[in-house]
Amino acid sequence: MTKKKPENSALNVQKGIEQPSQVNPALSGGLEKFRKQKPSVEEYAESILKGDRTMLSRAITLIESVRPEDKTTGRELINKCLPHSGKSVRIGITGIPGAGKSTFIEAFGIYLIEQGHKVAVLAIDPTSQRSKGSILGDKTRMESLSAHPHAFIRPSATSGTLGGVARATREAVILCEAAGFDMIIIETVGVGQSETAVAQIVDFFLLLMIAGAGDELQGIKRGIMEMADLVVINKADGDNLKKAELARKEYENALHLFPPLPSGWTSKVLTASALYAKGLDEILEVIRQYVDLARQNGWFEKNRQGQSLKILHDAITIAQSLSDSFYHNPEIKKLIPKTEKQIIAGKQSPYEAAQILLEKYFEIIKGR
Ligand code: GDP
């Protein structure tokens, strides 16, 4: 017990005299504390709703995180932002490497901003680590767009499965919309499975192609062509102009052979030059026509609702089959009663225990 000091002692802090604050928090180790301090859900939400891009970026990092405590905060944040989301047009852009996606997105993004929009660019590319950051990985891409205060560019999450990256991207869309971005562009490379994931997020699908690159469909799978609401033949400039026009006609003919889109929309083919910012107005016009039609016939809402429900049921199926496999694993079966005892005895947190068990399970699976 400490001895009570006499009230008139000079060692007592006088009432009404406040302790001065530490000028340099580093002196008391406070800087470290300050750095580690994470914003609360309310702080995140408030800043995002004000359009704070730094906090938006931090929030996306949060939702990409696999740490259990971040997941809880992330989930709460998404719930807070959901009522403020949805008021954008979500545009998927795909095309093979070299088709001109980043040049196009930069030019189109700037054009959209000039038309009064706020543009967010996200990416789905779970392969980017392998392909040395082919997509949005390299910071020199889209320099002038990224510097614009009405733009927000976020590289693809590079770790995790396609499902994980797609989920983070979908949640990033919600956060960007809450931050006031009304045109969301989601970029992906048109060679993998990621287009199907993008199709589950976007309202409008734009396929960027180039003329005369050998194979008529340039390795773009028929399925991707079928999903396209708009095909843009890029690099329609200089010597390439005629070839691009020819390709436009060819694609127009090819698209006629595809089954009609459920939206009631007839796919269009346009030419453009991302490098010289040509044809961008027509592209925006087509997107506007599509949105008008889809809003009028109810497809816009129906499609978004269908996307959400599909995600719900996919997630349940994955969770269910994962937990079946987990609980039927013989080694895990042995570990569970031991873990339960530890938890009952108050020796381990249930969250931590669950994490350890899951890690153990994945180790077993990997080692098979
Ligand atoms: P990505 O891999 O699809 O993102 O393609 P990039 O945007 O990096 O473009 C690949 C190359 O094509 C670059 O050298 C660009 O300068 C060039 N490029 C892109 N768009 C155009 C265009 O409209 N016209 C011409 N002539 N070149 C272009």
C-alpha cells in the first residue's frame, strides 16, 4: 500500500493544474503505440463517407487481412458502408496482356472524371505474383490517373485464392461506393478464370481487343466473348486504323452468332485509340445506353441481387464442404477433445484454438 501524501505537500498535483502533454511521444515509447493504433470501425466509416482516400486504402487492406480481429472489424465496417453503397456503375474490363488495358483505363478514367465522375480502379489478378505484377502491380502504370483527386487506384490483392481475391474486391467495391466513387472499373487479364469472378461483381463487361494479332479471338475464350456487353478494338490509330475497322466488322458478325444476353442488351463493337484518347465518348455513350435499358427493364437490380445470392450460396457450400472435411479428418478428430479441454480450463482462447486447429488441418492436407 502506498502511503497517503499530505494534501499540502508540494509533491501533490494542484487541482486545476493540468499535467502537460508529452510533446514528443517517442520519449515515452508513445510513438510506437501511436503507429500501432488502429482506427475504430466508426473512424474508418466516417472518413470513408467523407471520401478520404488514405483511409479507404487502409480499409481495403483491413478487409484483405486474414487476421481474425481484422475480419471482425472488416465485417462491421462493410455493414456500416453497405447502406451507402450501390450507387455506381461497375464496369469490368478484360483483355490479353498488351491489349492496352492500363493505357485504356487511364485515358477512359480521365475522360470519365472530365465528365464529372469519380473513378475507382480495382483489379482481380491472383496470378500477378507469378507474372511479376503484370496487372496494376507496377506503380508507373496509370500515373496521371492515380494522381487525380477524383480517382482511386488499388492494385490487386496478390495473396490468396481467386475466391479470396474476388471477395476482397467485391467488398472493396462497397467501400469505394461509400466513399463516393460512382464509376468503378475492375480490371482483369482475359486469360484465366478471373473473368467469371469479375462477372459476379460488375454490371457491364467490356472486352478490350486488338486487330490483327493472329488468331481471330486472340486466345480469348468463347465464354468471355459471350459475356461481353461491349467489345472495343483498341489501337485504332495510324496504320492500324483500317485493320481495326475490319476487325470491328468481324467481331460484330461473330457476336451475332452468340445467344442473346439475359439483360436484353445487344452487344456492341466499337473501335478506339487509348493512346490518342479517341472513341472514348462513344464508349461512355454505350455504357449509358446499357444502364438506361437495364434500369428500365429491371435487369440492373435483378442482376445485382442474383450476384449477391450466388455469393451467399457459394460461400455456404464452401464452408460446409470445408467443415465436413475438417471434422472427418482422423488427426483433427483426436485434437478436438484436447483443445476443448484447454479451452474449458481457460488455458487457451477459443479463437486462437480454432486458428491453430485450422492451420494444423491445412498442414495435414498439404502433406498428403
Ligand atoms: P496491358 O498489358 O493490356 O495493360 O497493355 P498496356 O496498356 O500496357 O499497353 C501495351 C502497349 O500497347 C504499350 O506499349 C502501349 O503504349 C500500347 N498501346 C496501348 N493502347 C494503344 C493505342 O491505342 N494505340 C497504340 N498505337 N498503342 C497503344
